[in-house]
Amino acid sequence: MDQIIFLGTAGARVTVAKQLRASGGIWITLDDTQILVDPGPGSLVKCVKSRPKLDPTKLDGIILSHRHLDHSADINIMMEAMTDGGYNVRGTVFAPLNALEDDPVILRYIRGYVKDIQVLVEKGKYTLKNISIETPVKHLHAEDTFGINFIGKQHTISYVTDTNYFDLLPDYYKGDVLILNVARRDSSVVYHLCLDDAIKIIKQNKPKLTILTHFGMTMLKAKPWLLAEQISKDLGVRVVAANDGMRIDL
């Protein structure tokens, strides 16, 4: 079953540090391929506590959009869990180069636990089991950061991670399912999308389903589920706000 599971919907440092929302990342199952995206703080705990439980040893890979802690804090423990503590060398990890070399967030001793580590680059194209993965453009963020298109036989999932908005951004993410990290209600902070930015992308691309996530304080205070409902009405497309533990069957 093709499925998206949100192990956390927190974005920005305060929301994560106070755990006002969980921050475990996103588990995607597409064409019998299982991949964990951006395993932030608490990812392993959320997997174990999910009902039904998510088994990390079933993962085919883990991907980091960038090395900030709200996206990467649990990368090492999830690599260890995926490989039965390193006793079963398997799986692929995808990450930008500076997550590996420049003040690395992926510890060197644990890299040998996985079968392969692939470096994300702009216009990158990769294969993981039954799906294709593309990183079409480098984002405007404080670190080397890449959004991701997951391409299966029936579904394409586009994940727009942290970035400033720029005019061509919507052109790179045409998936029928669109996941948008929307940290801010307004545009008063750089390096992240605000709600108006998200509306521009949705209005241009009109995906079958848009899921808003990665909420900072201003979004939480504005009640993202109500904002998503209003966008759906205004644009005539399906938009939902993710919540912790949400499962979406495609």
C-alpha cells in the first residue's frame, strides 16, 4: 500500500525544542519501497510507538534534505536501527555532502553499517529499490538543502523542504501529492516558506493533494487545519494540514 506517515509536524527551533509537535520526520511507502525522510529528534521513539508499529529494519533507505537538527538529529540511531545495530549491512542513505564532510551529522563509525551512502546534488537522479528519486534544485537555505521528488509507477510525491520562495520553485515540484514545509504564517523570517508562498505553489501546480507540515509557532497559533480548509475552499483543490501520526493512504 502506498502511504505517507507523519512521525512529526514540528518546524523551527522553538516548536521542536518544546516538542509542541513531534519532529520524527516522514515515513513514505511507495511501490513496496520504504524510505524515512528527515529523521529529526524522536524519530526512533515515534516509530516504536506507532500503531501499528513501524519497523526500521524494513526501511530501504533514509534521506536527509539538509543537516539542520530538526531534520537530522536521529539520523545515526535510525541508521543503526535500520541495520539491526550494524549486524545486517543494508539500506541506502542519501544526504548533502556537508552532512558528511563539513561538521558532519552522520558519524563516521556508523557509515559502514549501511550498504550505500549517496550524495545529493542539484539535478540529481537516484534509484532506490522500485522508485526513482530526484533532487531537482538546490534550495535557498542556510545549509545545502534539496527538495525531493519520489517517483513511483502510479504516484509522484513532491517534498518541498525549507527554502526561501523563488519564482521557479513551483516548476520543480509537479507531483500529484505535494508536501510543503510551511514554518511561518507570515513572511517575516528568511529561509522558510510562509503560508502565502505555499498558496502560490498550490495555485500554480494544482496537485491532487497538498499536505502542509513543519509548523512553527505562528502557524500553530493560527490553527493550520483551519488555514488548510480555507485554502481548499478558495482554490478548489484538496489541502490538508498534517498532524502527528497522520497516515495518508494513496
